[in-house]
Amino acid sequence: MRCVIARFSFDLTKSGVVDSMKGVKPEPIIGESVVIGRRAYPVKQVGQVITRQDRRDFSAAEVLRAMAQLGFTCRGLPLTAAPTRVLDPVQQASAMLGVPVAV
């Protein structure tokens, strides 16, 4: 399948991508990822291996689009817990005494 990544056209196949990623150790996943075989790889790592270009030359969205078209499972950004509100010492003492906390 013809895919455009970083303004360059690539003829990619699912088996070709799997072969390219064989023997490549996955880096820790911080953002979007692609599942190839039984391993999950960061999108930028996959893009670098299959295009042989620097990671700064293409976007994660371009690689995600190409991998989704080839039938790979793509995962978005991991969900993080909502930040909790930090109480200052006076508010914390009020909460421990059972007095309503002023907002």
C-alpha cells in the first residue's frame, strides 16, 4: 500500500513492516503506540525503522494513519488520572478538624 510519510511516498505492506520490526527492542511507551506482533512500539520508533528517516522529519499522526491503513492496532495517548487539588497547610488543618474548607 502506498503511504505518504514526511512528504515521501512509501510502498508498505503489513508483512514488510513486521519483518522490519523483527529484532527491534521496543522503547518505553510514553505517547501513541502501534502493536506489531505481540509487542507494542512507540509510533516514532516504528516510523524511524520503516522510513529510515530522523524522527523529527515526520509526525506521529502520519505513521498512525499508515499503520491503521495496514491493519495494525494503534493506541492513542495513555489516559492519566486527573490531578488532585493540593491543599495549603491552613486548608489541610481545617479539613482535619472537620471545618468546611473555603474555596
